[in-house]
Amino acid sequence: MSILYAILLGIVQGLTEFLPVSSSGHLVLLHRIFGIEEPTLFFDIMLHVGTLAAVIAVLWRDILAILQRLVQPLTGFLILATIPTVVAAIIFRKPIEHAFATGQLLGVSFLITAALLTTAELLSRRAANNLRKADEMNWMDALIIGILQAIAIIPGVSRSGATITGALSRRLNRDFAARFVFLLSIPAILGALALHLKELAADGIDSAALGGMGAMEVIIGTVTAAIVGFFAVRFMMKIIREKSLFCFAIYTGVLGTLILVDQFGTRIIF
């Protein structure tokens, strides 16, 4: 793996992990278009470490407040919203692995992301004068957000897009919705890390796991993912608070349409 390749994967991971465009979908698409191989298991773990560092760096005050008082409603809501994803990942692991390998659902999944983002924006605007504050959040809000996050295990369905939709559809204040969505990304990233580490422990850190990478490639890729992810989180929090999600809906809608045209017509990529 070259340094440029490590930088590219770091940029893709850092950007698409937090922008509502689906990191998994873009990695599958890049693999198809450019023949870019999936990152090795160890390198993938380090990319997730980079994005985890990014979100912690942005939300450290919120995280510190939670750690100082673990027994509080927000902690329970984060746990409740995480459970559906864990259950879905266990039950549907094989079909999801097949979806990653084939990319068959990619076009439809990007269109689902576009529909979710459009719905989120329209519902939020309709309830603009009747938004609920952080202390008005309830267990149903957390459960709906969690169910939508579970759907995002399908490559092409954006995790951040799905959870933003859940939060805004429940009329949560956009500032709190942004913070909750990215706090919720922490257990999601930790869950992915735990699965990868389990696989790595089972297989051992051999040449296949490392893919011939040197320490420099790993460090550069991880740092790139962290830096890009840091700015992506800050950018998205500003977008959710102050701007519109329609631009991301248009992007994923056009991308999904082009993929479907190729899958059922031109067959240049798929």
C-alpha cells in the first residue's frame, strides 16, 4: 500500500463517516470504479480509531459531562438508540456481508438516503416553531433514532443521515439533534472496532492482516482520517443547526439513480 493510497482511504473514511452520504456505500463504489481494494483489517481498524478521535475531539465537553454523571437520561437514550443496530448486525450479518461484496443494493440504498434526508428537512421545517428541547427527549425518540440507525447497516444508507432523520422527524431542536447524532456515532464506531478487533484476534496479526503495510502508511492514514473527520463533524454540525440537508439529498439521489442506470442498463461498473 502506497502513502497516497493510505491518504485517499483516510480522506474517504474521514469525510463519509460523518457526512450523510454513506461511508460504506462510497467504499464499495470506489472499489467498483477504480478497483481499489478494501483496506486490510488492521488498517481498517486504525481508520476507525482516527474517526473516533475526531468525534471525541469535537464533542469532548459533552462526553466529559456524560462521564461526570453517567446515571442520567441522555446515557440511557444513547444506550437504547444503540441496541437496534447491535441486534440488526447480529441477525443480518450474512446478508449485509453479501451486500458489501456484490454492491447489488447500492443504487436503491443511496436513493433511500436521499429520501430520508428530504423527509428530515421537510418535517423539521414544518415543525420549526414547535421544536423540542434536550430535556424533552423521551425513550420513543431514542428508539426511533436507533431503528433508523439499524437500517444504515446496509451499504449506501447513511448512518448519520438516518439518525439525523430520526432526530428531526421527532421535532428535536436542531442543535441538540446534531450533538445527539454524533454522540451516537461513538458507540457505533466502537462497535465496528470491537468486531474488527475480534476478527484480528482470531486471525492473528500476520502478513495478510497487515497487507504489506509499513508503520508510516498506517500512521498517515489514521492521522488523515482523524483530521478530515474532525472538520467533517464540525461542518455537519453547522449544517444541521443552520443550513439545509437538501444538497446531500440531491447528491445521493443523483448518485443512486446513476448506479441503477448502470446496474440495469449500461453495466459499465456493475
